[in-house]
Amino acid sequence: MKGIKTELKARLDDFLSTFVRELRMIFTDSGVLVIFFIGGLLYPVLYNIIYMNGTLDEMPVAVVDCSGGQYSNRYLRKVDATRECEILLHCASMQEAERLMQQRKIHGIIYIHSDFDANIAQGRQGTVSTYSDMSSFLYYKSLTMAANLAMLDELHTIQLEHYSMSGMDGKTASQLVQPVLYDENLPYNKPFSYTIFFISAALMLVLQQTMFYGSALLAGTQRERGRSLSLIPDHLKRGYGMGRVVLGRGAAYFTVYMVVGTIVLLLIPWLFHLPQRAGFWEIIILLAFFLIDCIFFTFTWSALINKRETVFVLFLSISPILLFLTGFSWPESSIPAFWRYFSYLFPSTFGCRAFINLNTAGATLFGIAPEMYALTVQTLVYYFLANAVTYAENKIFENRDKIEAIRDKVNRRRGLDSEETRRIIEGD
């Protein structure tokens, strides 16, 4: 019994020493602190400020009506009656409308082709073109929604008129046009706010990305200096040292990010009045599963980072892709198979879906069981991969001199002088 207690105490001491060492490394690197605390907390605030209103009402648009008939006039009245758009000006030409857009007096143009009324009267398709100021996604969203809603209502009206002209009474015509009555209902996003639509996915992605970039920045810095965060102390190499190092390092990131994550997932939505349908402990449980997965994911893939600046290149290139692959803006079933399987490599894919279903749609933990199961499987896979990476990195450091000797031998055969190359790079 005494031997077991001694062994447990030794393991705990090893775990705590690794935990403290990693925390010290985190809090002594200014770049990591900026990414973890400034980036991790500032990005959600900035996103909410940028999309503060979430909706854009009565957006000013100009109309170029080359048809000028009954149908085009009625269609434009319906567009003007929508919440999204206000027809501010009627222009004689597209050049005039484009000039108004360049002067920022309008944010959209509706162009009705000259044969619009003639085509509608003869039962053919009429064409309406819309042009939007793309300096903001909300301009495009408002104009597209207004044009489409008015188009659907106009289509309904035209069909009723055609049936009535053929001798049908109003009730029969209505049943043919709309055989099944329906009522629009948006339970999870009644105002159709882009903030609610976008932020729920962005919050979880920010946690994953800032953790990865901060940890990879720290790892890249150490490798530039010829060191490693994953080195196993000598007294652990004959035992189960890899697991203690991985878990000790992971506990440091878990401690930091439970604080950051709680603020991001609970305080930020409360400050900006976003839907919060999940309970406190439900979010904390999801957050814990997600963070543990992100930690081992980070340890695994940060092994590929050898330079500090590599992190910033990755930040610019991969974040928008991962946001799209969460499925928040495009159905998962419509994502090509390659990208769908590629998305399964990242915790954000399942974490974002789980958070949207839990906090926005009001599901329970049982309702997000598939996502929780996927996070658990990812955690186990990435834990073993993180241990394998730790083992490989230790072997590389142990045999660094031999590897350098082999590399120099290969370079000499190719006519390269490694020492001369080093002097040139360093400016000696």
C-alpha cells in the first residue's frame, strides 16, 4: 500500500510540475497572451459590434424600370412594402443608378427588363435583375429577400388572375394556387437576424482557433530555439512519461480556456442579447468536452509548426474554410463528400453544431448526443496521436546529433556546405 501511495504521489508531482511549467510558459510569452486573452475575448465582441443590429430595414434602393407596365409597377410596390427595402429613386438609366450607388445614396439597384410586362402577359418568364452594394453582406441579404418575397407574392397574384380569366371563381382559383395553407414560422430566429445566424457558430470557432494559434505560436518559438515543450524528463522515460506530459500540458490549457470559454459562451451572448436557451451546466459540460478535444487536436497538429510566423499564415487561410464547413450557412448534405470528411478532422465542426442546437434551438444534452459522441471519439483519437507525437519528438531530440550528421553527409554528397549556408543566413 505504501508503495502504491508513493507511486501515485510521484505521478501527481510529475503531472503538477508539467502543469506549472506550461502555465509559466503561457504567461511569460506576450504573443500567446495576446492571442489567448485579447484575441479570444476581443473577436467575439468585435463580431457582435459589427453585426449589432443583425437586420437592415428600409435599405434605400433605386429602380430602373424599362418596362413601365402594370405588372412591373405592381411588383415594385410590393418591394417597397417589404420591411427590408425602400424604393428611394426611379432612374432613367443604369448609368444614373450606378452613379447614385457610387455616391452612397443608395445600396442597391432593381433593374426590370423592357420585355417584362409583355412576357408576363403572354405567360412567359419575366426577368428582374438586382445589383447590391457588397461592402456589407447585409445589403445583399436585404435586397435579395425583398426581391424574392415580392416575386413570390406577385407570382401568386398572377396565377390567380390567369385562373380567373379562364372562368374559375376566386375560391377554386385560390385552392389551385395554394392547395395547402401554410404559415411562416421562424422559432429560433424570428427577426431573421444575421447576428443570431452567424455568432453562434463563430464563438466556438474562436475558442478552437485561438487555442491552436497560441499553442502553436509557443511551440514554434521553442523549436526555433532548439527546444521543445514536449520533452520528457529523464526520470519518466522508462515509465509512462508521455501521458503525464500530455495531460499536464493539457491541464494548463484547460484551466485557461475554461475561464475564456465561460466568458465567450455565457457572458458575451448575455451582453449582446443573443438567444440563450441552454442552462448554465449544459453549456459548461459541452464546453468541457469541446476544450479537451481542442487541446489534444492542438498538441497533435502543432507538431508541424517549426516557425513562429507560420501560425499567422494559417490564421488567414483556414479560419473562413472551417467556419463554412460547420454547416451553419450551408446544409451538411450539400457539402461535397471530400470537404465533409475533411471537416471531421476539426473539433469546431461538431462543437459549433452542438452549441447552435443547444443554445439557439433549445435542444437538451440528449438532443446533441451525436455531436457529443463525435467529440468524444475525436478526443480519444487525438489523445493517442498527441502521445505518439510526443514520443516521436523526444526521439528526434535524443538523436538530434545523429540526424544532423546524416543530413550533413547527404548535403556534402549533393555539393552543399551546411556550415557555409548557416553563416550566410546569419550574416557572418
